[in-house]
Amino acid sequence: MPARTQRGILERLKGGVVLGAEGYVFELERRGYIKAGPYVPEVVLDSPDALRELHREFLRAGADVMVALTYYAHRGKLKDVGRENDLEAMNRQAVRIANEVAREGDALVAGDICNTWAYDPKDKDASSKVVRAMYEEQLSWAVDEGIDFVIAETNDYLGEALIALEVIKGLKLPAMVTLASTRPHQTWDGYDYVDACKILADHGADIVGMNCDRGPATMMPIIEQVRSRVSGYVAMQPVPYKTQAAMPTFESLKSADGTNIFPIALEPFLCTRFEMADYARRAQALGVNYIGICCGGGPHYVRAMAEALGRTVPASKYSPAIELHPMIGAKVEEKEKEFLVDWKG
Ligand SMILES: [Zn+2]
């Protein structure tokens, strides 16, 4: 493993908030490098420059962690798209690229494992072996290429999350384990989300919390309870969509005529950068330690969140100066005629 000399994730968390940035799969799908549906990160091998560029944009926006794009780069998903033979190459290259870009700044590199779709609580023993083997092979390649810690994310089952945690702890790396939350109150194996976070923390997860599925408005109340129950570090990585009580997850969002819009017609519900900045401030006030973003995330959100946390980041050089806009700034009176006359009739 290449030697890494920076302060690790736990030291950084001790010093204050760590800013995360994810949403690689959704963003690279929008940019035309990943197929919606299977959502396998084929971009890693097919268009590495596109991935490198997005890492760099998140880095410039203030992300403290470059998360290797190995989400869904596991045996089950690669089989779905007929690329099982690319498994090792895809995993290794994803970590290598994350490392390359992390070194352009002061970012850490996280290995990433996720829900496998192979875990089955009704056939726990056999399915656990399959899941464990998938995590072990992915993380052995990641460790070999060099990572600072591991994020196990989007866990639908507490049982599967605990397998991930064991594998990570076996590698003696810090573990961040976060839950998906597609159901109202419980994981797919029936644990209250808050209880599940507490169990993960009690089993040695260094950082616990939630990612994906919910926007800030519907994730915050659960994270508030997690914060009050868990003494260790808490993570929150919502999606930047306006989920609400009646439609608490982005999978449940519907258009006015009742049509399901997940996952590729979600735009009408996107949060603004100001709403995401407000979320970052509220999460910090609540005592959340790892504040990030998931599917739907983009660099403009991350910069707004970084600045809301009081930081000036490389991309702040081009942060908005709306007062200089000819239609909004001081010269609006004289320009008004030119630009607005048609609209006013
Ligand atoms: Zn997500």
C-alpha cells in the first residue's frame, strides 16, 4: 500500500466537520458515461478522464474525501452487464484515480462498498458468505491501491452492514457505515434506523449514519435521534431533492399527475444550492461530524456547503457575484429597457 502521510479521517473528525461529496453515479449518468438502470460505474475503465474530472471538481469545491467509484463495482452488478472479467481492473483503477486526484489537494481516499442485492435474511448463512466474499475481494484490491478508510453505504439491511463492518475492521481501517432508508422507520431486516446505527456503533463502526434516499428535510429528524443516541461520529449524506412527509424518499416522489419520476425525471424536485447550504449549517449545529451529499449531488452544491461551513475553497474564486449581473445589480434601471421591455409589454 502506498504510504499516506496526511492526517487520517479520525484525526480530522476530531478537529471538526469533514465535508463529503458523492453522487458520482448520478452525475456521470447525466454526463453520458454511465447507463441508468444497471448504474454500473463502467466510466472507470471506459472514460477515466471523465471520472478524474468529476473528482477534481468535487476537490475544488471543498470535498475532504475522494470516494473511489467502486459503488456497484461488485461481482453481482458486473455480471448483470456482462463485465465480470473487468471486476478487478475496475476496482483497482477507481481507487488509483481517486488517489491521483486526492494528491492534487489535501483529500483523503475512501474505499467504497455498498448494498450487494445478494444478502437474504431468510437464507442468512449462505447469503452472508457470498456478501462477505464480495466485500473481501473489493477491499483487498482497494487496500492494495491505497485507501485511508472505508465507506460502506446505502445498506438496506443491518445484517449486511454488519458484515461490511467486520470485513473493514479485519483490515484495521476506520469504518464509516451508513444506512439507506427506503422504508418509513426500519431497515429491510426490521431494525429501527436509530437502533441500527447504535448497534453499528456498538460493534465498532467509527462513523455511523445515513446516506441516499432522503433529502435533508426527511433525513434530518432521524439523524437528530441518531445524534442523541450515539456518542461517536455521525454521518449524514442526503440526496439534494425536496422530499417531504408524504413522499419521504426520492424513490417515492411523484409528479403532479401521480407518475413515478425516480430515478431520471427527478429534476423538478432538486434543491437549490442555498437549500443545501442551509442543510449543511443545520447539520453542523446538530453536531453531525461528516456532512455530505449523495445521488443528485454536484460540485455547485458542495461548494455552497463548504462556504456555509465557513470555508474558502479553490472554486470559491468563481463563487457568485450576482451584484455584477446586468439585470440584477446596480445598473438594472438603465438595462431594464433593453432586457425586460418585451416582457412588460
Ligand atoms: Zn445515493
